[in-house]
Amino acid sequence: MSLALQTFLTVKDADAALQAPGTRYLGGGTLVVRAANEGDVSVSSLVRVTEPSLSAISVSGGRAWLGASCTIAAVARHPELAALAPAARAIGGPAIRNMATVGGNLFAPAPYGDFAVALLALDATVATEAGEMPIETFLAGRDTSRAIVTAVGVSLPRAESFRFLKVSRVKPKGVSVLSIAALLQRAADGTVTSARIALGCMADRPIGAKAAEKALLGCKLTPEEIAPALAAVGEGTSPITDPIASAWYRAEVLPVHLGRLLLG
């Protein structure tokens, strides 16, 4: 089956074309092209945009805007995005990072989408032609979204407040068993004053660990005080089963790896 490719100069024109049945957006191609090569016949036409702003990265006042077509490799090497570099470098190998895009990672099904896990923990904003929305809202409705993502906005964290961990069987570029991102704000005495924890592979898309976040408030990062958070981290999750790991295994090792992340 052949695929038609339409190229547009603006997001507005591409958005209109994307409404046609059987049409998908083509960013880096690591998802949609692979699906086509594997025999997905639900797509008959691809749409892409050459608008330069989609590949831009801007940093100002502690906040970064990442164009949706910006590659993961560009994020990893950008000098002002050092806080995001560990999550970016966790995406595949160099060849994949040179193709995969920030926008595409938002749509990646588990066990992929590790960069989106980091963005969720950082409470990022997703922009389309229609406006902006919290990333949590976007992820919840991404399967029905027909709007092209134009950019992702994120407040850059202090290095000591943001933590990211990808667990895989093949290092350094294996598929995730799970991934965890945490943004922790602490008082001078080390007490956690706010917490954001995001999980990958614990549902079909990145999700927040609300119960664990709540349990961490007022705690210091010691084995004794984080124990309630580790016990609660699985609440509301629905781990996937795939050739990499079973849902049971992911649920069992999640508290172990969260503990390592928090105490590391």
C-alpha cells in the first residue's frame, strides 16, 4: 500500500489537511513510518510542515519553549537545557535521537515516551494553534486529538530538584521497563515542601503518582520517612505487559526504583 505525502508551509494549512480520514502527521517518523512498515493500513496519507518555528528552541527567564519538531538530540546538546539532558539521552541511540521529536514523544505509546514522562513531572505546557493546555490534560486526550502540537513550554528546574531514572534491560538504549521523573522542592532542613512524580510504562501513557506525591509532603528523604510514599506509588497505575516485562514485574519493582531515585 502506498502513502501520499503532503507538505505544507504553515501549521494552519496542515491542521486542515489532517482532518481527512486516514491522515497522520509526520514529524520525525520513528512512530508512524515504523507502523506503516509493519503493515498498518489505517493510514493512507501523511502530512508534514516546514514552518521553521517548529524546530526552534528558546530559553528566557528560566523557561524554555521547545518547538514540536525539535529533535531529542537537539535538546540533549543544548547548553541551556542541561537539566533535561538526562531524560533526552535516555531516548534510544544516537540515530533515534537525531530523528525523534519533542512533539512525537508526547504521542509515543508505552513502553516509549520517556521524555514525555520528564515533561509531565515538570508540569509542562503543550501548545497548538488553538491555544495552550497543561500536559496532563493533553496526555489524557491525546488519542482523540487531531491538532498539531506546535511547542512545549517548561520551567527549567534547578539541577538538585529534578531527578530522572529509566530502567531497561539493555543499556544504554534499551526499551523501558519503566521510567520515573521527580521534581522535589525542599526546605532548608531537607523537608519536602512540594513533589511531582511521573511514571512511564505504568499505564498506556505517562501518568502522575498522586498518592506518592502526597505521602512525601513534610518528609525528609530518608528510608524511614519515604516508606509510605513507596507503598503508595502503585495506586492508580495500570502497568503494561509486553515482551520486555509483565505488568506484575513492573508493579513489583516500581517502589524499589522510586526509592533509589529519591535516596540517590
